[in-house]
Amino acid sequence: MTQASIIDGKAFAEGLRGKVAELAAKFEPAAGRKAGLAVVLVGEDPASQVYVRSKGKQTVACGMASFEHKLPEDTTQDVLLALVDQLNADPLVDGILVQLPLPKHLDEQAVVDRISPSKDVDGLTPISTGRLALGLPGLVPCTPLGSLMLLKDRLGNLSGLNAVVIGRSILVGKPMAQLLLGENCTVTIAHSRTQDLPEVVRRADIVVAAVGRPEMVKADWIKPGATVIDVGINRLPPAEGSEKGRLVGDVDFADASTVAGAITPVPGGVGPMTIAVLLRNTIVAAHRNAD
Ligand code: GUN
């Protein structure tokens, strides 16, 4: 039985953060200030709090300024929009990220739409989304761009390969499909209504799983030698006697590894790439806005 090689996203992300730190070190004396990233967190969601803390630490470690804005759960739409306006106008802020999901009473799309496209380091505004669809340069969502970097590092030229993206979210599935199309892949977007999903996935040279269903993708769904990118981060229920359940992806890693050519682990695959690309987008935005 063959065993897939492991795609080490943690190591790749570390290298990328090193490059960002070099660019940030050049930016500071030229601009007379550090490049800056503002992160907005509304409410007390524990997973979001962990992400935001980690973003802040890594931003500072790369030599950039981190501005954290924590707002209470009952924040109104008007107050949140006023904060986005203030950050849009702030010359020390190069990138703005509003942590999603927002509490239910807030209109997420309206908040994201308010972010200045030049500071949209999450790549989620209609301008960024439209530019990606048109194949124009712009800021691209972090998780799909990080996944593409891992794919290109592993495979080189992706032209002509069959890629199947499982999941059609705004944050991952749709932009991932656009990026792969931009690399001349033949792209299929599969989702919850797709008929005979295993059969569709078996055609793929590249599988990107982004559905949020723990260990859904099995070995017999995978074409032998295919490259598998697992975007899912799911916590299983705790086993007897332990406090926390295991973190697993959308792919059954142990099973799929017996068939795939290369595969990202969870944790340590795509996860670390997301923040590294966010920092990369911030320094790119800072240089563009300063020019
Ligand atoms: N929540 C989970 N992932 C993300 C992300 O990439 N961007 C934002 N804004 N919120 C998230």
C-alpha cells in the first residue's frame, strides 16, 4: 500500500511569514510607520476569540501594527458601520478584517460591503470578489489563496488538471474555484445537492474539501495519486475520559492517505496558511496604498 506524502502547511506558512516580515521591515522606514492591520471582533464566540488573539500575535511578530477592536455582543449595526468608516479613514490602518460570523442580529454582507476595497485584506467585498471573477489583480480571500500556494508548491503547473472543490461558500469554495480556473484547471464545484458526490470526486486530480463535515471524504472517493487539500476544521465529541474532542478535517485522513499522492493534515495543513496569507495581504495592501 502506498502512503501519500504530507503537505506541511505549518512549515510553508512559517516561510511565508518570514517573507512578510522582510517586506514589513522595508515598508517601515520608507513610510515612516509600521504597516497596520485592524481586526474587529463582535461578541464572545470562543473560536473567534482564539483566532483573533493569534492574528494579533502574528501581526506583531511580523513587524506590523495590530489594532484590535472588541465590541459587545449587542453592538448595533450603526455602531459597527461607524467603526468600519473610522478604520477606512485611518491612515495607520492598511487592512481591515471583521471576524465572521457576526451575531445574528447584524447584517454581515452590509458590514463587509462597507470596508474600503483598498483595505479589504479578507477579499470579501463585492469589488474584490468581482475582480477575482474577472481575473484582475486584487486582494484574494486568505484560505483559498493559501490552499492554491500549497498546490502550486506541490504540483507546479496546474494547467489542464481536473479540480473538484467540495463546498460553495463565499469564504472558501467560490473563490477557490475562481483561483483554480485562473490556473487553467477544469473546475467542478460540488455541494450538498450534488448527485453521486463520490463519483464526481473520483475524477479529480485535485480535491479541495471545504464543507465542514468531519471525515466525510473517504479513500474510495479519491483517484489514486490525487492531491488532496483539506480545508475543514471540525472538533469531534470528546472520547471517554477526555475533556476535548480531536480536531479532524473534512477528509478521513488515515483512510485517504492510502490512495492520495499528497494530502494536507489537520491540524498543520491549510489552517496555518490562512493567517500567513492575511499578513501577506496586509503588507501587499500597505505597499499599494503607499505608492
Ligand atoms: N472566520 C473564519 N475564517 C474567517 C476569515 O478568513 N475571515 C473572516 N473575516 N472571518 C473568518
